[in-house]
Amino acid sequence: MNLFFHIGRYFELMRRVIIIPQKASFFRKQVIVEIDNLGLKSLGIVVIISIFMGGVVTIQTAFNTDHPLLPIYAVGFATRQSIILEFSPTIISLILAGKVGSRIASEIGSMRVTEQIDALEVMGVNSAGFLIFPKIVAALIINPALVIISMFLGIWGGWLVSAFTDVLPLSHYMSGIMLEFSEYDITYALIKTVVFAFLITSISGYFGFYTKGGALDVGHSSTKAVVFSSIFIIFFNLVLTQILLA
Amino acid sequence: MIKVVDIWKYFDNNAIIKNVTASFEKGKTNLIIGQSGSGKTVLLKCIVGLLEPDNGNVFYDERNFTKMNIADKQIVRKELGMLFQGGALFDSLNIEENVMFPLNMFTKYTKEEKLERVNFCLKRVNLGNINHLYPSELSGGMKKRAAIARAIANNPKYLFCDEPNSGLDPKTAIIIDNLIREITKEYNITTIINTHDMNSVMEIGDNVVFMYSGEVWWKGTREDILHSSNKELNSFVYASELLKKLK
């Protein structure tokens, strides 16, 4: 099946997904459940990766910008900008594409192969909207929160490196992270995060929803969901960066 | 009553269902039988709307289901209950939540009323004290009974069962068969059962449609089967050497 077939079928699915839910109270409950499943259960990995990456970015920047013409506080500045502009929104979204994307595709794919989606359809439930829309809404709510947490922790990771190693003095790191802060950087990062959240959940939902066959095919769908979510995140990262920062 | 008129369904230009016309009566257990690959599951999916027939119409009490828009179809679907081959209970919900699901979605009952209805349905299928168990904790027969409870929770007018006995031992299979027939008579619903289990046919087959190579090959009652001279039907019914000798 060619690319255009998938693109067409994806938009056709989204037309069924993004509509007013059949039962608002049920939908609200589902969103809360999905915020827990997709967001809060990813908090651990986000915390660990952010702290360590913040530390590593600080060390790498310090070792690679060791030049008499560059002020030492530039390390802190570069760390902050790297974390806010790229690491937290893009890398964390790629990690979530792996964790959350595979979960969504395998969950919905398993429901497809065990006829649970058919059961929903026969009952008169819009299965696409019922299964995928709460996940999209939950990710749009919780992913920006995760990314903001990641920003703080990443910068704190750099602080830990400065405070407990001799890579650079803590005062210079603190001066650097407070230098020329632009609020628009946060807006830019959050816009990217929201777009990536939609891509992860909708693409993974698409591959799960159209799973055919058995357990092996659920695995294939899950892999495809992660691969295509990641590709589209990278592609939209380029597009959005050009649009929002150029 | 459900009527299907001149149904055709193709997959990759191969006709899987050919010119199927049949009617399924209210208050009776209507069986679609045939060997694997004869098209009975595809026909059932066309009837409930999981597949769109390429030609022909499906009527639910004179309402043309095939020609309806999505919104009207959803109204009709609220009148359907379906028992799937594997039960198709929702893994993430316990049995109580599974049976309550259609009530949560489509009724305005209070929580107490819903719980009362759930317990009534579970009791009706002889399942007690399993409200808080999950589908993975149940045996095959219990799953089927829980799925029947879910199918009847919202008082359906039409009940569909796809291979209700698959994977069950003969004794449990008969219990499930009798349960379906009792529910059909008790609530006067139109029931269509897809099966290739001859025990089921002889036990509960009020009306039987035999499918062969995607076509309706024979129609009658379970008694008529015993006296039929239809070659393909006899070959299906008396498949084993023992049964051939008995005939």
C-alpha cells in the first residue's frame, strides 16, 4: 500500500476521531485515565533522562567551548538554550513516542485482533473516537507539563554538575542560565510539544486501529507506530523551527 | 425479523457471498451453518454492519439498514447485542464494568439502577460473585456467559452469536446453547447464530440456513435436516464415518 493510501486513510480516521464525544462524562473519565497512563506513568523516565542529559550537556559544552575568548558563563547559557529549545521538547517527545506510541498501538491493536473494537462498533459506539480521542486530549494536556518539568530538571542537572564537580564554577553557571532569557523560547518549545503530542497519539492510534491479523501483527503495528511517530516528529521539528524561529 | 436480500460481498474480486437471500424470524433461534470458509462469518458481519455488502440490502423489521446514514445506523445498533467468538470482553474493565458498559453509554439510569441491571443479567447467565474479576481471570465458558450478559444488558431486539461454542467442552457448549435459546424465547428477540457445531443445530436450530461456497444452499428446520437429500448438506452433517453409518 502506498504512502498516499495511508495519508488518506489517516485523515479519514481523524475525521471520525475528532468529533463531539457520544457521552461527555465517560469521555472526561477516559481522559483522566489516559493522563495517568500516558503521562504520569512516563514521569519516571522523563525525570531520570532530563537530569542526566542536563548534566551531560553542561559537561560537553564546557569541554568543547574551552576558549579564552568565550566567557565561562556561556556554558550555562548554552546549556539552558539547548535544553529549552531542543532537548526537552524534541528528545523527550521522541522518548515518549517510543514509550507511549508503542503502548497505544499495541493496546488498540490487541483490541482489534480480539474483536473488542468490533464489539464497540456493533453496540453503536464510534470506536475510533472512543479509543483515540481521549488519548490525544490527554497527551495535549500532559505532555507540555512533562516538558516543563524536563526543562527544570535538565537545568538542575547542569547545576548539579557545576556544584559537585570542577567542570565550571557554580556562580558562572548561574549567571549563564539567567542571561538574556526570552519567554518566546518557552512558547516555541510548548508549541512544538503540543504538535508532537498530537503526532505521537494520532499516528500510534492509526497503526493500532488498522491492525490486521494476530499477535505478530500487533508487534508490527507497534514498531511502525514508533518509527513513523519519530520520523514525523523530526520532520515537523524542522518545519516548526523554520516557521517559529526564522 | 431480519431479512437479507440479494447480498453479495467481494474480497479482491472474489465473490465470498453470492446472492444470499434469507429471513430470520423473531423469537426463534436462527442458525447459519456451513463449513469453515463457506462465508457465514462474512454474512453475519454484513448483517450487523461490520462489513458493507457490495450489493443487496439488510432489513431490520422493514428498516433498510444498508441504506441508512451513520447516525441512523447507530440508533439501530443500540438495539443489537452480539456475542463474539472469543467473547470480546474489554480487558481493561472488570466483569461488572463490562456488562455495565452499554448502560453507561446509552442510558440515563442511576448508578444503583445500572448495578441492579448488571446483577440481574449476570444472575440470568448463572454467574454470581464475579463482578470484580477481570476477563483474564475467567474460564472460556464463563467468558462466554459474561459476554452474553453484556449483550443482553441493554434489552436488545436482535442478538447475534458468532461461533458461541468454539473452544468449549460439549457440556458447557450445550449450557451456552440452551441459555441463548431461553433468552431468545423469554425476551422474544431475533437471534442469529453462526455455528458449525451439529450438536447446537440439533439442540436449538429453530430455523437453519446452510451455506456452501458463499451461497445459501439449503433452508429448513433441524428436523428437516435429518430427512434432507441435499448432497452437500449431508456431507457436512454426516462428516464422520460413524455418523455416515448411523444414517
